[in-house]
Amino acid sequence: MSPVFPMLTVLTMFYYMCLRRRARTAARGEMMNSHRTIISNNRISPLNAEVVQYAKEVVDFSSHYGSENSMSYTMWNLAGMPNVFPSSGDFTQTAVFRTYGTWWDQCPSASLPFRRTPPNFQSQDYVELTFEQQVYPTAVHILETYHPGAVIRIVACSANPYSPNPPAKVRWEILWSEKPTKVNASQARQFKPCIKQINFPTNLIRLEVNSSLLDYYTELDAVVLHGMKDKPVLSLKTSLIDMNDLEDDDYEEKDGCGMDNLNKKFSSATLREGPNNGYFDKLPCELIQLILNHLTLPDLCRLAQTCKLLNQHCCNPLQYIHLNLQPYWAKLNDTSLEFLQARCTLVQWLNLSWTGNRGFISVSGFSRFLKVCGSELVRLELSCSHFLNETCLEVISEMCPDLQELNLSSCDKLPPQAFNHIAKLCNLKRLVLYRTKIEQTALLSILNFCSELQHLSLGSCVMIEDYDVIASMIGAKCKKLQTLDLWRCKNITENGIAELASGCPLLEELDLGWCPTLQSSTGCFARLARQLPNLQKLFLTANRSVCDTDIEELASNCIRLQQLDILGTRMVSPASLRKLLESCKDLSLLDVSFCSQIDNRAVLELNASFPKVFIKKSFTQ
């Protein structure tokens, strides 16, 4: 037989293996434009027409600029057809997140970052949208009307929120992701990222954003989901084959939407015997621990399965003093927490923000973990953790006696009575209750017993009846307070401000944005300036009554001021702003948007004289 035939047989088998491998990876939803993929075309039958639909409902989000009792600048504006697009500019009918840029990371209330945060996780906020029909996504279009470029990740969920029977298993799959990039234009655009195919239908889409590179708030108008009712059939017509396709069947893309085989990595039950450790075991234990400190949590769990020496070091509780589980929200569950328990007996900082939703973490699973690992905790981040209930807060108060920082931001499903347990945490120094349903009685109890508080966030807490009473208690009990967020508190008056100013002389940051009951004519803002000389950040957003007198008092008394927001005032002139900028040498952010006396020419002149200050000016549409 001619030697040509065996060679043809080998090539044929090689070609078949490549096609078989490509079919498997494509079925798992591998991105079709990566360096590892083949070029393929979708065969779509006439019966499988594309479905185009706008979001039906906004079911969850981490923050928004608007009020809980309004539609202006809220995430709920993302539901339905566009209100503004294709127009560009600042419109109240859009969805706007609470922050932008790096200003919020540079103010006194900012928390220190967690170590071991993987570099591919840079999400700061999110919003989850449902659609009427489940489809296999072919495109996701995001209508951005102002300062686009914040969206960095789009994720799809296998669960149908409208199904009466919850699924046994919930999967999240990344459709598209990218590092934050600077978009120089502020005009409207229809963002059409190239998404990958997934092997399950979805009607639940999550957008994750990073606004750190933006010059102002991003505004989103609508989200359009394109998809097929039936799973598209992939063609096997190939034009390129990569040798990496010949990996074994167990290959999964690294990390994905969390940690693949998360619980298997955590367990590390079986270790293969190796001949020796070379010279690695000659290193001092302290040096090995220092080296391992640079690994992310998934890599640490993988390394624990290599040999007994590294298993011992990787499972050392000292490696888990700071534990950030937020990047793995899509995979973390009760089993994961159970595997981590033995390693986390010394954990001091724990971040469970965004985790546990849709049944991933149970109350019993969380309670078991804290009973083993809570005794040393001093910082606990639980933002948007909707599995929490009153039992969870009771366990926290009992198992974490030394807790100093507690973040319950946007835990809006917690019942009001649950917050009473926080009063037992007498060592608290930082408490974030933004967008929670805490009531006045529980908050007064917390303020009475937690006199060590230095940072307190009560933004958008709509269940509090009388903020003057709260301000009076803060002034009487919280003498060490440095930062206070009263964003959108509806009923604080000059009386409450007077109590705050006299009782909390150490205040460095105060947010009174969108507090309509405060009037400059009462002298409340001038009193703040005279009694709080340490102020570095002051937000008086949307208070129409702020005047030149208030600005001049700030210039005379608050020379450490770094951030000032007086958006919307009608009574501040360029001359007073110039005095402020000359006096406050550290000022870096000045928002004078919609200030009727500050025109574009005045802003240009101030920018020319004070180039180090970011002066933001927006105009009414």
C-alpha cells in the first residue's frame, strides 16, 4: 500500500478531532471572535425568526442617583422603550448611577480596597433587567444618552424570573466583558458589543458598570435584547484550526463568570504524591506566605492541590485575613462557604457584597459560616446581599463582637425590625445603610449605643420620619463622627443642621444633596461653614437657595475643602467662586451644573485661572 494513504488517514483523524473539539467548545458558549475559535455561520430557519424586545422590568440594582419615591434619574427608567434616545444630554427620564469618576474614592468616607481582588473584576455597580420572552441572545444594544462608556460587562442568567417553578440550578454566563476604557465624546450612542453565544435561553440580563474614567454621570435610556426562540444550529464549515483545540475534554475557560468548579477548588481533598519539593521547602515559611499573598483566591485554591507543602501553606488561616468573595458572586454558595470555613478562622475583613441572591446562599449557610469565622471580624461588606433577613443580623450581632465596619448598602429587602440588632455592635465605626428600610426607632437605638461611629451613611433611607430628631441624636452621641451622608433626606431643617454643626466638630464630609427643606436664608449653610472648619467634601446638590454669602463663608472658614457640589443654585456668581478657588488650594471638584448665573464663558475663565480644578458645567436641555 502506498505510504500516502496512512498519512491521509492520520490527517483525516486529526481534522475530525478538531471539528469534534470545536463543536464541544461552541456548545459551551465560547466567544466566537477569540484567538482560539473557528469561523462559523449560523443557520437560521425561517421558523426561528429573531425576537427583538425592550426590558420589561428592572428587578435589582446597586445604586441610583434618583429618589426611591420618584422616577427621575432612577434605574426603573431602563424598563420599556427609550424616553430620550437619540437625543443627547442630561435628562431626568434616564437611569443614572450614584457616582462617577474617582472623586468618591478620594473623599474621607472611602473604604480601603481589599487585597486579592482579581484584576479582571472592576465592576462598581450593576442593574438587572428582565424581558418578556426567553431567547438565545444574538445581540444586546444599550442606548446611552450622556457620557457613555461605563458598561464593562454583560451577563445572562439561565433562571426565568417569571416561571412559577424555580430551577434546580442557576447559571450565569458572561456575554461580553471589557476593561474600562475612556470614551471622549459625551453624546448619545447605541452601544452594540459583540456578544458570545450561550447554550441556554435567557430573559434576565445584568449590566455591570465602572464609572471611574467618566467626566460625569453616565445616563442609560433603554436596553434591547435580540435573540432566537430556538437554539441556533452552528455550521461546521471551518477556515482556521488552532492547536489549542486539542486540549482534554475537561477544559473550561479560566474564571469565566466567577470560579469554574468553585467548590472543587475549595475542597482540595486529594493530593497527588510528588517525588520532592525541590528547593522550595528550604525557603522560610514567612517568605512562602509572602509569595502566596500575591495570588488571587482561585489560584490559591488551585495551588493547594499540587503538593502537601503548598497545601499546608495555602490553607493557612493567615492567608485569609482579608477575604474578598464579591468577584465570585455568580458561583458562591453554601457549599463554597462550608469548604472555606476551616481556612477562615482568622478572617478580619470579609466582603460578601452581591453574593447569595436567588438562593445561592441560605440563612443557615451564612449563619454556620459566621459562627466559625465571625469572632475576629472587624469589617463586613454585605452590599446588595438579598439573602439577608433578621436572623442574619442577629447572628452578626452575636458572633462578631469586635465588628467595626458594616455595609448594608441597597439591602432593601431587609425588614425594618432587623436593624434593631445592629445596636448590639457597640464598637462600630462605619455603618452604611444607603437605600435600606431602617426606621427611626431602630436608628435612634443604634446611635445611642454606637457612640464610636466615625462614618455614617443614611442616604435614601425613606422610612425615617423626622431627620431633625436623628440629627439631634447624632450631635449628642456621635462626637467622633467624620463623615455623614444624608442624601435625599426629605425633612431635615436648619434646626437639625444646627445640632449637627455644634455636636460633630470633626466632620470632614457632609452630603446634603437633594434636601429640599434646607434654606440658605435661615443661615444654616453659613453656620456649617463657621463651625466645621475641617470640611473636605460638601454636597449641597439641587439646593436652589445657596448664595454668594454661603460660598464666601466656605472660602473664609473651610480652606481644606476639596469637593463642592452646588448644582442647580440660582444665586451664586462667578466672583464668589473665584474667592473660593483662591482660598481653597486643595479644591479638585466643583460642580456648578445648571447654575443660572454661571455661564460657559465664566467657566472657561475659571478653568484658565485654576487648571487643577475640575469644574463641571451642564446646561438644561
